[in-house]
Amino acid sequence: MTYSDESRDPVDGDAGDPWAVMHEFTTARSRSGGLGVRTTAQGLPVSVRIESSELAKDPALLAADILRLCQQAAMSAGIRLRENLLASGIDRDLVQEMQLPRPDDLARAEWRDDEEADAPATWLQR
């Protein structure tokens, strides 16, 4: 399973606010597209889309896949927050102390999920 961030819904009046990402929803979907979640910046699901082909899975596996997508969506929001704070001039040491995720953290999580699912290697993982 690989996370894919499709869109963000900004709230009106948040232009230029580095913290605006905390008020946006993140949409993530599985590599196959059979699962999709829309989450808050903290990774709490506000909607879940499940195609009928996914319903053939063991319920525990399906739930784990949904949870992973929610966690990866939260990581993406954290990455955007880090980038926004740095771009707005917040001290790099202060942002570092916040321990927000980095893009390589998300890449490692995706790689680990692919390894667990025995997903075939792609040219992006070599």
C-alpha cells in the first residue's frame, strides 16, 4: 500500500498563515485506488471510500490498511506544516524541536508498508 495525497481543502481566509494546514483535510488513497480516506491534519478520518473489491479482504487487514492511510495522511500534513513554517521564517531550530515528519519519514513508511504487503518492487524503490 502506498499513500497518495490527492488534494487539500483550504479554509477561506487562511492565505499566508503557515498554520493553515492544521485546518485542512487531506485525501489519501491506496496504490490500487480501492481505498480512499479523507482525514484531518491529525489523521482522524472524516470519510472513507471502500470499493467492493476491497470488501473481499479479511476485515482486520482492511482496517489495518485504512489505519495506515490515515497515519500517512497525518504525516503528509506534518510535512506541509514543516515546510510552511520554514517558508514563513520560523527559526529552523524551533521547527526541529517540534519533531514534525520529513518527506523521507513518509517514504520509509510507504516502503515498510510495501514490504509487509509483499508488493512488487518498482523503479522508484531501487
